[in-house]
Amino acid sequence: MKRTNDTRLLALLLALLLAAGSLAGCTASQQDAGLPAENAPEESAGIELNTEGEELAPTDEFVSPKSFSAKTMDGLTLDSAEVFGGFDVTAINIWATWCPPCVGEMPDLAAYEKTLGDRVQLITYCIDGETAAESAEALLKDAGYEGVTLVSADGDFEALLQQLQYVPTTIFVAEDGTLLTDLMIGSPQDFAAMYDEYFNAALRILGKPELE
């Protein structure tokens, strides 16, 4: 019961933050976003960082994308090991072409992605990237984003998508796909500072040096 009450409180906090403009995001209804309605939750998760303890401490409400295959915007098919391999932490920004905050933050995302070294990476997943491929490709090109964009996925990643209610949502995972922090829901006003905070929280959980 306490967990349910905490989740409701965090959902209310998220709604207030979105309304106040601290975080900007779109409600991803399953019909509009193209996300499966089956098993979709009635409430959103919190936005607090989960950084306590030395072990990996993901929230237990979401599936960790440990095993899946995904198609990229370039037409490649990659498995989870190929997507995450070689990086301590991967951030995946999940967005949609019809979501103004998603599109609005894309130049900041593109610029930030170029500042990252070889220990962490920032990629994107466009939930309507197959049905609106031309629009998605044009938006990414206009923003100057040169990283990897996924447009479909199965397995654990598909199961995670079924749980999401808002875009943009960003997840931070270890090399094996384990969720390291709570989700970043919405678009932060100070993009670089917020992403640095989440990346560093994830690296601390792994016992790795923080970003310089």
C-alpha cells in the first residue's frame, strides 16, 4: 500500500512539474504514440534519482532492456549487446516526432551528445520512427544529431515501451541493460546539467569515475 501511495504522490509531482514548466513533456497515449495498450500502467513513475547503495538499484516498476533486437534508422538490426557494448552507461532518449518538447530539445541533445567521451553514450529511440521516417530523419538532421537512433525493438525493450506514459523519457542503463536510475521524464530546462547529474549518478552506482 505504501508503494502505491508513493507512486501516486510522485505521479502528482510529475504532473505539477510538467504544468509548471520545470519539465516539458507530452502524454504518450498508446493510440497517439503507437505504443501497445496491453499492460500499460495507470500511473506514471517518479522522477527522483535512485542512487542509494553500492549495488545496482533500478526501480522495480520498469523492465530493464537486457535482451532485445532493434532496428536503427539506417536499416541495421542490432541486438542489446551491440547497442550497449563498450559503454559503462548508455542513455536512451525516447521521443516522438509529434511531441513539441521532444523536437524542441533535439538541438540541445545533439550538441550534448558530441561532448561525451568514450565511456558513456547518448542514443535515441523514435517511437514513430517507422511510420514517420522522413519526418524523424529530417528533425534529427536539422538538429545536427549524428548518433544512433532506434526505430523499433522487441523483447525487453518492447516490454519497457509498454510501460511508458510520457515522452520524452530517458533511461540510463549499464552495459548489460540494467536500469541504473529512475527514469528522466520530460525535457529539462538545463539539458546538459540534468544529463550530467543522471550520468554521474549512474556511474557512481557502478563505482566508476564521474564525467569530467
